[in-house]
Amino acid sequence: MGMFKTRQPRKFRRISIYTDERREKLEQLVNDYKRETGELPPAQEDYTKDRFKGKFSQFTPRAQRYAEGGRGMIKWPVALVAVIALFMLLRWIMTGDIHF
């Protein structure tokens, strides 16, 4: 009656072929013990904000210009064009004439 009996599918079991987690955990335990006894220097912190702050802008010229220039500053040619456009709009509203 093996013909009508349905088999259970095999459960997924992932085996990593590139790393040995057991060996890494064992090495971590050994290193922790050696640090406690003073055989190894203390471990560095993995992440601190001060360590990475401002690093990106050092390596890209565009980010350096942006950091040096500040934010929201309108350059003088853009301001000049905006003022001329506002005067033209004001004259058109006051006189109703587009020609100068």
C-alpha cells in the first residue's frame, strides 16, 4: 500500500558551505576570554556616529562644495532675474501694457 501513502516533504535545513558558524563562535569566546585576562587589547567599537560623520563629503568634490557653500543661498544672477521679473509684473499690473 505504499502507492497511496503520501510522503511528508523534507524540512528545509540550510547548511552554509562558506562559513563555519560554530568555529566563529568558538573563536569569539576565546578572544573574549583573552581580552578579559589581558592577553589581547580591548576590542574597538563597531559603530559610533563620530567615526563616520562627514566622511562622505571628504571624498566627493560635489559634496565638498555643497558643505562649504551652505544651504538655501540664492546666487546674485538668480536674484537679479527675479527682481527684474517682479518689476515687469508690477508694471503690467499697474498699466496693463506689456510693451516697454
